[in-house]
Amino acid sequence: MPRSNYANDSELSNLPAGSRNHDLFGIITCGALAFIFSSIAHEAIGHGGAALLTGARILRISSVYFDAIDAPPIVDAGGPLMNLLLSGLLLVWCHYRRPTSPQGRLLVVALAALNLFWGFGYFFFSALTGRGDWAFLFKHSEFPWIWRCALLLVGFCGYRRSITVVGKIMTPFAQDSRAWGRFLFRPSILLYLSAGATCCFAALFYRGPVGRALHESVIESFGAFLGLCFVTPRVPAPDAPETTLNVPRDRRWIAVTIAMVALYVAVLGRGYFGGAG
């Protein structure tokens, strides 16, 4: 356990380099939990909630699939729209609330990041592949290329801006003003890998074709969350010291993460298949 969870830059400069490193499992737990909550927001609340509100019959819902009968376009759009809505609320929270704990703050930051990248990433995916949550915009259009170009433009601008925003809210975890990029790269990559690994692990238990589900999981996670690999912190003004957060190891967080992963795999990982009758 570190001497303190909070330290300013002058205090950190007096600590040995090793004591300024985040704990590996502390970051992994935040990445795994952030993906689980983001997936629930996308699949269950976004798609599933829209289906229930519009009277559509849910045929299949899992960590990577959602299908419904007589579903209006809002059901398709509900997933990414919920991701963007949730990320917006979390960004407001980050702006107005002081951190209560390093891991709690990192979980909120990771949630905002994954939902931003997932939400804007789907514009790219639908435009390039012709399928996915925004495909309804051009499937029956006389000028599908206009919609595809619009989706690409929105996706590019939104995703690019998201990288900047995520770098800003992750700045307190960089921990060393003399090596910003290096010290933020490690937590960003760990969040990226743990979120993607959780998604792919859940797909291994899918009750349908596992290979296809695993392929979709790789695109959904490692593809959509790629922006985490390129975030850089917002460098503060020389005379404005920033609060620096060091993520410790907490057995309670590890236990909660294991329980949540098991529950997620048992429910959304395996998938729900409704009757067709």
C-alpha cells in the first residue's frame, strides 16, 4: 500500500521511481469493470431498453449481439446513443466532482473513455462495413454514399476529439511532469488490454457459434477502444500543480471484479435467446 493515495508534484519528486507506479491489478480491475458497465449500457439499456419501450420482441441479446423483431430504427441507434449519453454524464461528473479515491476516479475515467470510443467508433464501423447500429440510415436510401460520408465525418471528428478529452481527464494518472507520455501510456494500455480481454473472454462462453462471437468481440473491443493507445495527458501550466493519483492494489476491488466478470459471463456472455412465437 503506498504511503498516500494523493500527492502533488513536489511530493512525487522526492519519491523513488518505483513507488510512483500504479499497481497492475488496480488498473486491470478498472478496465474490466469499465467494459462490463459499458457493455450493459450499450446492449441491455440502449438496445434492450429501446426495444422494450417500442414494443419490439427481443430475440437475442449477448455481449456482442442484439436482435429484435419489428424493431424501429431507434432500437438500432439506442446502443451507441446510450454510450454517448453516459460518457457525457461522466465527463460532467469528472469536471465538478473531486476524486474520492484513485480507483474510483480511474473507473469513472475508464467508463467515460470506453463509452466515447464505442459511441463514435460505431459511426466508422457502419460507414465502412455497411452493417451495425447505423446501417439503417443508408440501407434503403437512394444515395447511401451521402450517409456513409456523413457517418465517416462524424466518426472521425468525434473520435479524434475523444482522444483529446480522454487525455485531459487521465492527466492526474500520468504522475510525472517530466515524462508525460511514458507515464500515461502504461495505464492507458492496461485499460485497453483488460477491457478487450474481458470482452473476448465473455464471448468464449457464448451459446451460439463461438468463433464468430469471438471475432465480433475483437472488433467491438480492441477495434473500438484503440483510441486509448494514443491518448496523451494535458500538460498543466508550470505554476498550476495538479493533484496526482496513484492507483493501489485493493483486494476488495479484485474480489468485486471477479464476481462481476463471472456474473457478466453467465448472463450476457452466454446470451439470452427469446422465443420466436
